[in-house]
Amino acid sequence: MKPLVAIVGRPNVGKSTLFNRLVGRRKAIVDDMPGVTRDRNYETVTRFETPFILIDTGGFEPVSEDRLLQQMREQSRLAIEEADVILFLMDGRAGLTPSDREVVEMLRRVEKPIFYVVNKVDGEKLEDEAADFYSLGVENIHTISAEHNRGVNDLMEEVVAALPRQKDEADDEAVTKIAVVGRPNVGKSSLVNRLLGYERVVANPTPGTTRDSVDTLFTCNRQRYLLIDTAGIRRKGKTTQKLEKYSVVDSLRSIERADVVLIVINAEDGVTEQDERIAGYAYEAGRGCVFVVNKWDALEKDNRSVGKFVDQIRTEFKYLPFAPIVFVSAKTGQRINKVMAEVEKVMAQYSKRVTTSDLNRVFSEAVESHHAPLHQGRRVKFFYATQVGTKPPSFVIFTNQPEGVHFSYERYLSNKIREAFDFTGTPIRLMFRGREPRG
């Protein structure tokens, strides 16, 4: 369960620049895979001693009446509430503003590590001018230039030191952890109650009823499970904006803890961009996935309705062709039993280990049937493969040109391994490493 760091501040103070600086260039092959939504404002950062989830918020302009800025302000408030550590960014070139002072007054009431950061400090002259920010009455001001990487490493040393220690939830391997995620008001809490058989979670048709993730241990078919019901939108005070973009924040935490993710979709709405955003993170986090299409009873259907919806899911979630789809009604209990049946199947494949001999037999047949394309005029040769982990199943493949394996060929190999060993509902990871042939 990775800690969460939020970057907040007024518009145009350099939040996105700092976000990009901390994330660095993404090297994951999923960047090239069609169907993965990339318009995100959150990312897992692994460059430092402790991995964490980084959130880039909209500009926080507390005195503005502009509707867009109001929404950005509420997004920032939500990120502040969710975060373990907060980076409050100010603009060294623009100087201290009344808005900065107002945000600082609000942050004084937040009992979390807060780092007050003055950005765009590119030289000694601006360093001297940044001393004005000490009038805020905070103990320490960090001066940086996110664009030029000035002072960022020193700041991050202190940020990483302030991160909470990650809880080790892997001590009980016998418990399967299930995260129930999805947009607000898709019926997550009602689904949880049906799965448990009693009213463990208060279900309400008003979006945002769930205020925190709720964990429940239960037993099904002699197997122990931990069910994690995620919060929806958090509406504070007189907030009326639907902050769907930030309802993903709590889902991130729950996905990080889970083995299997139930991606709940509202049948009445169809697949939305927010569904794609949440599912994309579950895939990239390497979790087993099951699509649960809820409120199926509310639709007028014909003989082709299921097929059409399946086609829509497979089209919109091209990167999850292996995830099973269950059509249910949490309200009536229709087909609810099929959800846990699919979870059991997915978990069995998510934890599966295959023998090296069987793996290399399948791998050799796949390579012989379809050779990898040339890379820079050279043939890509493969030597052998071995499984190095589970949850998800992970494989190392030794080759003379790791950089020459195109993502389309990697997908081909993944599909062959999946077909041969029935890795249903789980992503599999292929890692290519260099090795010269012996002799």
C-alpha cells in the first residue's frame, strides 16, 4: 500500500513541471499499448528509496469565484484530505500572494507532513527574494527550480523520510484481497452488501456516501477473503461539483492493496472515460481483474444486449481482453454468485506457477511459429524463458537484443503463454534480458 504525495498550489506555479520531474520518463511498455488512458494526473513514482503515488492537482485559488477555479480548489482539498504528505508549491517569480497566505492558514489545521516549496528559484537573486516567504510563519521554506532540477533532490530526501512506512499485508497469504472500484454511484456498496449477505456497508443512491475504504473479512467456499469497498466522491460542505477525476484517488490505494479488482460499471451509463482510467491503473498495477456490470436489471434488453455490451467492453478496454465479465444486479441479487466464482478462478491463475520445461516447450513453439521482426538489420534470437514470480505471473526471457522486442511481438508471446496455461483474468509480465549464446 504505497503512500500518497499531493502537489497543491495556485494555477501556473509549476505543479505539472514538478510532477513530471519527479515521475521522470515512463519506460513501461504499456505506454505503447492501444487503449490505455494516459490523460492522468497521478502516477506511481519508483525512483526514490520508498515508492509512492504522486498526485498533481488543479490550481488552488481560494479567493476566486470562477467556476473552473472553484472546481480546481475542491479537487485540491480532496487531494489534501487523501494524501500522506503534501507539497504546497508557490511561485518565486510572482512573489507571495494573498492566496498563498490563505492556503497556508488552511494547511495549519492539517495534521500531516507539509512541505512549503517556492518554485522557479533559478539563481541567487531569486533565492534572496524568496526570503519574503518566511513571513508566512512556517519553519522551513524549500526553494527549488523544477524546470532546471535545482534543489529538487534535497527536497525529495526530506519528503521520502517523512513518508509513512508501508504496511506489510502479505503476511497472511491465505487471505485473498478484493478491491471493489468504480465511479461514484455505480453500486459498489450495494454489491459489497450482496457479496457479504448483510448490510455491512451503508448503501445510498447519493454519490459520495462512502467516506472511507471499508475492509471486511469473510469466508466463501472455505476460502478467506478481505473485501475492500472504496470511497466514491467526497463532497464537503456546500461543494456541488462532481469531482469524478479525483474519485480515482481512493481507488488507487485500494488497487495497490488488492489481489483481484472488481471493476464495477453502471449498465445504464455504459463505459465511461472514468471507467477506463480506473481499469487502466488496475492493469498497470498488475492486478487480477473482473468486470462487474451492475444494474443490468434496469435495462430494456433483447437477445443481443449482452453481446453488444461485451463488444463495447472489449473495444474500450483493449488491454484487458483476458478479464471475465459478469452481468449482475446488486439490487435484486441476480447472478451475484457468479462474481465470487470468477474471483476464485482469477486468483488461481494469478497465483499460478508453471514448470520451466513446460514453459520453454510452449515458448519455443511460439518462436518457431512466428519469428520476431529484425531489429536494426539483426535477427532477434531467444534462448530460454523462466518464471520468476506470481501475483501476477512474471517471466524473464533471455535474448540477444532485449531492446529489439517490439511490443506487438511481446503481446504475441503473452497471448501464446496465456492460451497454453489458461492465465484467465490476470495480466502476465514479460521481462527481456540480454544474454549472449553459450560457446
